[in-house]
Amino acid sequence: MVILFDLFNTLVPGGDPEREAVGVAMAADLGVDPHEFNRLWWDTWPQRLSGVLGDLPATLRTLAARLGGYPGEDGVARAAARRMAMTQRLLRPDDGTLAVLDALRGNGYRLGLVSNCTVETPTVWTRTALAARLDATAFSCALGFGKPDPRIYLAACAALDADPAGCVYVGDGADGELAAAASLGMRTVQTVQYRTTDPAWTGERIAALAELPALNGRRG
């Protein structure tokens, strides 16, 4: 069997408060208003998750320019370094999560990742403890589309040579991911360990990833 996981707020925390603080610091590096920068950062989420703004320095220059800022290379480098350091911190799963993944793999499950993320995540991915435990990854910024587009789920399934109907999808519910996975015939499980992102979800739900092994053979 194949289990596909979301990343942020599923395998690792989303880190929203830290993201806001880092955004303020990046704005200072870039010489633009911090409130307007954070607003624009979130408003451009669809473009950033699909990778259309380019790499991180290019993204920072583009957003700064939209706010009337034209930072030098040193400012861009400082802002990029802040964002990369934050991403590395967020991509450190706790020991419990790693133990669950190891147990699932030991029981013969193949594991995949389906993530709406920006370019920083795949840049540091191979240096994380998660990389060796996931057999395939589907990063939105690399593919050019993200959840709830069915193509991102199907890309992960294709990488694992798996039929969607034989897969389990686990996520917190952001970006309409749960309904989209269910529409492909996947058994879909919401985890609320870090955040209840989709409180309207009426399907299977677990309080923590540690409950996943108990789902073996049980259909919601």
C-alpha cells in the first residue's frame, strides 16, 4: 500500500508565526514596508507555489520592485538567507514523526509526499531527515501546479507506480487537499496534530500521526 503525505502542518509544523517574523526581517533587508511586504508575500502564494516567480532571489527582487524597492545584492542575499534558514528549521520533524514513518516503511508501506511549497523546500530537501524516508516527492513549485489540482496527486502516484484508489492521503486540509484526494478515490485522513485547517472535514480524522498504524485495514 502507498501512503501520500502533505508536508507542512502534517509532517512538520507550518510555522506561521515565524514566517510572519521572518517576513518583517526580510522587508528590512530589502528596504520595503514590512506590512506591505507580508501582505504581498501571502497574496502571491499561488504564483510562488507554482514556481513562476523563479528562484528565491528572483522572487525577492520581483516582490520588492512591486513595492517600489530596488535592493542591492547584499540585501537580497541577507533576505534569502533568512528564508532558507527558516525553511531548514521548519523541516526538522520530531522524533515521533520519524518513528511513525520508519514503522510504516518497516511494515511494507511505500511513502510519498504531495506538497504545495515554494522553491526553498526542494532546495534543502535532501538535507532533511525526511528525505530518506519518502520514496517519492511531488513539489508544486517544481511541477508548476499544486493542490487541489489532481495532477499533483497523480504525479506522486505515477512516481510510485500506484493506483490512486489504492492510496491513503494524509493531510491537515489546507488548499482543499482532502476533498481533492478523495475525489481521486484515495482513502483520505485528516491529521489535526498541528492545526485543524479544514474544520468542515467529515471524513476520517486522527489527532496525531502516531495513530496511523492503527488505520491499517480499517476503512472510514
